[in-house]
Amino acid sequence: MGIRHKLANTFLPSVLGLFSLLPLSAEKNGAFMEAGFQYSYAWGSFKQNIALQETIMIPGVPYVFRATTQTANSYDGNLYGGDIQIGYKLFIGETRRFGLRFYGFFSGQKGHANSVHNSDSDPIFVVKDLNAINLFYGGGMDMLFNFYDDEEHSFGIFGGAMVGGSSWFMGKDKYCNWANAYNYGRTGCVTMNQYFKDQVRINGEHYPGLKTFFAPNFLQVIVNLGFRFNLTKHQGLEVGVRIPIINDPYYLNKGTYSSKMGILKRNINVNSVVKFRRNIVAFANYVINF
């Protein structure tokens, strides 16, 4: 009993004393900066419903013709680029294993989008190697938790959200089928951004009743998850994934307009939507802790 009592009086206080020193060697509060490589799988869709109704403007003539067409094009592609984050992190609690960080960020990626022609697609918007650029910028907050901490190293996880603007710059492709789609305005091959921007003006001038919006810049919210490694006090590495949750409404065109050809009157209802989104982003960043 005497030996056990002596061990209890020496070993247990030593262990408790060791744990009491952990906050002194835990990761410190401070500013940080990180930058690195990003890969994204991008997705998009063009869907259009057109309902046509024709009537003869002669009293007593019961002629009505109705027709509906539906088209759907899907797009996908790979985007490559980089990102940069600058912010501040702080740790709380006795062991200082749990923390928060706040930061501003910017990322840019470039690649190509493609689609396949099928029975449901509109051939005008079938593309091959369409130049695509996405920029994402804003602010974010992550929760941090370290599984391991010592004076020089730490290992943990992070999870949070990033909120900001998402901008799409869609260029030309090898087909440029929309070059011959204009009824008004310029001819020749233009970028996809320019084509849909011009459609807003054309529809406003020549197709009253249609409400057309071109929005290459839109709000995006991203879930941010990953692992973090501090290799030294001032250098680290992060790897993870970012998951955008909003489909960017790149182009919208809705409404009804009328046209007349002699005694024939046409009412045309249009509902067109183009959406883009990066489905998932994988990244690896080098981190500097100040």
C-alpha cells in the first residue's frame, strides 16, 4: 500500500501538471495567409419551353392551332486555377484546441465546357471546348479543431462557409452555332456572354412581353471542409473540398409576345433558363502563419 500511495502522490500530480502546460504550447492566435491550387468539376444546363398558339382573325372561323416544343442541353467541364485567403484565427477554451477563423478570399479558374447533341437538345447551344472562366470572391468563417498540438506542429480539421460573388465569363467555342441565331443585331461569332447580353437588348426592343435577364455575376454560398497541418510555427498545409450550393441563374427569358401575319395571329409563350455551377472544388493550399 505504501508503494501505491507514493506513486499516486508523484505520478498523478505530474500528469496533471503536464496537461496544465498544454495551453502554453497550443496553436497561437494570429493572422494568416494561404494560397494554392484548385480543381473544379463544373456543370450547366439550358432548358427552353415554347408554346405556340395560332388563330385566324376572321369572326366565325373556328381555327386554333397549338404546339409545344421543349429542349434541354447539359454542359460539363473541368476548371483549373488557384485561390488566396487572408484572415485572422483565434482559439478558445483551456486546451485551445477549438478555434474560429475569419477571412477574405479570391479564386480564379479556367477551362472548357462541352455538350452532346441529342434528340432533346437545341443545336444552336451545343458547344465544343467552350472557353469558361469562373471567379469567386468574398468572405468566410470556419470552425477549427486540433486533434494534436505541440510547440511546433498541429493537426486538425476545419469546416465552415464562404459567401461571395460568382462571376462567369463564357467565351467562344469551336462550333459557335449561335452566330447564325440572330434575327436582329450583329452577325458572326461572338462569346456566349456577348450573345446573351445582346439578347436582353433585342428582346426588349423587338419582343414586348418578354422579361429577359442576363446575370453572369451572382451570389454563391459554399461549404468549406478539410484537414489542416501546421508543419512549423509559421508554415502549414491545408487540403479539402468546397461545395457550392446555388445554381447561378446565368440567363432567364420568360413571357408571352404576339405577332401577326395577315389574318393569322400568333401568341408565343417562352420560358428559357441557363444555369451554371461548380459542383465540387478540390484544393491544396500552402499556409503562412504570422
